[in-house]
Amino acid sequence: MGTKPQTDLGLSLIRATESTAMVASRWVGRGNLITADQVASEMMRHKLDRINMSGQIVIGERPQHVDVAVLGEGTNVGTGLGPTMDVAVDSIEGVRLLAEGLPDAISVAALAPYGAMYTPLPVPYMEKFVVSEIGAQVLTPQCFDAPVAWTLGVLSRALRKNVEDLTVFVLNRPRHELLIYDIRATGARVILRSEGDVVGAILAATPGSAIDIMMGIGGSTEGVVAACAVRAMSGAMLTRLVAETETQRTALDAAGLSEYQVFSQNDLVTSDEIFFAATGITDGLLIPGVRYHKRGATTHSLELNGRSRVRRQIEADHHDDTIEQMSV
């Protein structure tokens, strides 16, 4: 089972997301999803392999964008020395955002002790609610079937804000057309993104951020990554799996699960020994993107430690010589 996780794992993980963000940022606005994802995945793999751990990727890259062998689920990473860890990784969370030069593309990775992350996931989508620790008291399974106005009403009272002053993060998908209409009907504001519900979840879990709640259906794998951050920040997350086809319903039944079963962040990641890192690729609500200048580049990152509950924002300057060594 390895040894107890060391506190420097967080900094090692930040180095991985920083390097990945810098190589990915060269492809911002160029419209090339495949190449951007490939070079980012190769850099992330290279950096993860230098971390003193026995890691196994349990949440990895999608094969339609990259060679699944680079960061595929089941891939072993790390030096083989140190603690045995589950690894969740997305070298570019929001690859279409990056390709189109849009806000909130990030590089993200998380570690937790072996067996702590929920896997495998029998269906690709889950419905999610995420709020901060302040709003956790009113986030209950009833929210899934209650009118949107009721959910936002109880949240507004917990946050001591008017409903009209709430901001809701929703993925801009056709399936959310009615949800968006219902949110706006309450007077609340909606922030739409075509991708990136990990960013939305982190913002919703952060007290005083630009987002008060994240709502809607998003990726199941992204849900596990987000749960690592939400638990590390003492936020609250409720999810339930969504089966869109009979094949997916059969897969749920085979796994002994139901569409009505509700999971919290503590179900999706069962340990507080969480190390979470995210580095901005493009500017966004969460963190600024990579900035190049004549001497090199500046990155901005978020580091979360689940045990200590420490949340760090890290600005790092990288010299030209270091960046040149990142060609992969």
C-alpha cells in the first residue's frame, strides 16, 4: 500500500500542471484540439513520472483526443517510490475553450490514497449541484426534484443574499435550455460555459467567489475531479448518475446502482488526504492564464490540501531556459 503521503506532493503536482499549461498555451486560439491535447498529455505524463509516488490513473484522458496510452485509466505513473496513490488528471480541462481562445481553460490533476477515488463510472454523465461550505446546510437530495426557484430561495437565505444577486454556473448545452430559463425566471444570473464544469465546481465551492452555485448535467469523470477540490475546500457537492440510453441503464443495473442514488463529494473521494493542483491556460474567473514576456512566462495556479484545508494561489515566473527544455 506504500507509505503515508508527503506534504511536498502538492508542490510536485503544481510543477506538473504549470509545465503542462505552458506547453498547452502555445496552442491557444489555433483551433487544433488534437495537437494541443497530445502535447499537453505528453508533458503531464512526463512530469507525473518524476513525482515520488506509486500512482495509478483512475480518471484519465478521453481517447477521442489523445492516444489513450499516454494518460489512460490504469496507467502507472510516478517513480515507484513513495505512497501508493490514485491519480485524476485532465491535461486540458476545456480543450475547446483553449482551441477557440475562450476563458477558463486549465490544466488540472489530483491525488488521493489508493482506492479513495470512485471508479469505475458506468455512465458518462451525472447531474451535479455544488455550493460552498456556507451553503452546504441547505444542499439536500430534495434539490434534484424541487423547482429551481425553491433551491435558489433556500440558498439565498443561507448566503444572506437576494435571489437576484445569485450567480449560477451552467454548461451551455441544449439539455439545459429549460434549466437556464427557470434560473433566469427567478431573477438570478447565469454564467454559461461550453466546457469546464471543474472550474465551475471550484468557483461554486469557494466562499465569496463570482459563482454561488453550479447546477446541471456534466461529465462523470469531471465530477470525480471536482469532488477532490470540493472536499479539500469543505464545500458541498451532490450528484446522481444520468442514464441516457437503455444500454447505459443496463450498465447501471449491472453495477448495482440507480439513477436515484445520490452521491456526495465524500462518496466520490473517501479520504481527506487530497492534493489538488490547477494552473490557468487562458484567463478566466478562477485563475489567470499563462502570460509570456521577454524573459519567459508567468503562470498562476491553485493548490489545495485536503488534510490541512490550506488553499494557496501561486504565481510563478519561469525563465526562458526552463521553458525551452519543455519541448516534447
